[in-house]
Amino acid sequence: MIEVRNLHKYYGTLHVLRGIDVDIAKGEVFSVIGPSGSGKSTFLRCLNFLEEYQEGDVRFDGRLVGYRETVGKRLRAGAGSIAALRTRMGMVFQSFNLFSHKTVLENVMEGPVIVQKKPRGEVRTMALDLLAQVGLSEKAEQYPSKLSGGQQQRVGIARALAMQPEVMLFDEPTSALDPELVGEVLDVMKSLATGGMTMVIVTHEMSFAREVSDRVMMMDEGVVVEIDRPEVIFGSPRQARTADFLRRVVH
């Protein structure tokens, strides 16, 4: 479903991604781990062109992401095609980014009504179903300020799912949460994984990555150190850099 070839990303002279190659299959749960500053979030944001990459290819369902192909050179895609891509790739961020002046239900309904032009009645029914799925039916008419961080993040997941994406991208979705709230968000993500959703997850929750992932990619300094099944990455990593990282973070 997602093909990445020789992906490079620069911020000025800073070379952040240095030739990433990876394929992610439909229905796969693919986790990305590594130290801070290794390029994990930048990689994730290149997948839906929230970050513009300078070299290499990112393809989603066979189509080049963010660019259009012409003879001899590549041109940036139009805003419409990039927006259309993002409706197919839901994204959940570290910060919740909810509309503070809208209720929980209105937050979840916003995308399908405004972007996809779907009927409000139909969207309301779907949004209530999604809030039930993330365990927040009773919070539908409340405002985000009345919710805990874990509840806000679950609303963020429901909001992304409301667009009926084919892939869900998670950028360290629990990093802004107090430790006792992490589990409720991870439980929702586990249920999505069980349901067959294609997921790419940048995470520092190692036990979660080990339990839920089909494959795990270890990154450091903008390169892929290794990609393998979680039992290999966490049980007998092939690269010393992976083993060293895990020794520091797994308790």
C-alpha cells in the first residue's frame, strides 16, 4: 500500500532523512522506533506530504505522493490532489489539535461535513458510532476543555477515523499524556489493529510496539538500522545499535 524508495529530506543543510527504503502492506501494523532526533516523525509526515521531501519517491496505492510525474522532471502536485490523498490517510498527532469552541461530536463531524460534503444526519450517526468505539459516547456534547488528555486523544482518533481513511498514521500519540492515561489510548489503537486497519505508528511505547506490530523499523540519524518482526527486534536484534537503544529504553 505504501512504497518508499531512497527518501531524502533536508531542512536547509541539515540532512534529516538519508535514503529510506520500505514497503508497508495493506492491513499491516508497522511501528517506527528510535532515539529522539532520528527522523521518525519526519518520515511519517512525508508519507502524507505534511513534510515535502526533496529526493526519492513515496507512493501510496501506486501513486506518487506530493508530486506529479512529467517527462524528465517532477513537479509539485496541486493542492487538490494532496488534500484528496490526506482524506485517505488519517493522522493522529502528539498534541490533540481539537477545536476548543466545538463539542466532541462537532469535532468528529467536522471533516466529513466540511471536506467531504456528506449530509449532517448521516455523519452524526457515524460520529456517534465512532465515539462509542473509542469509549466516549457520554462525552459527545462536552467541550474538549472538560476532557482529560487521554479522552482528548481518543476524540482525535475518532475524528481521523470519521474520514474513513485507508491508512492511519500515528505520531507518538501518547507522548503528551500522563502515564496513567496512556493505556486507554493504546487500547483503542489495539482494537483498530485487530480490526485490520493499516497503521504506521511512531512510538516510544516499546511494549505496545512489541505486542501489536507486524513489523518494527528501527531508525537512527536519518537511516533505517533494521526492519524485522517484533520478536526479532526486541528478542534478538541483528544490529548492535538496536540492541544498545533497547537496553536504554526497555525496563
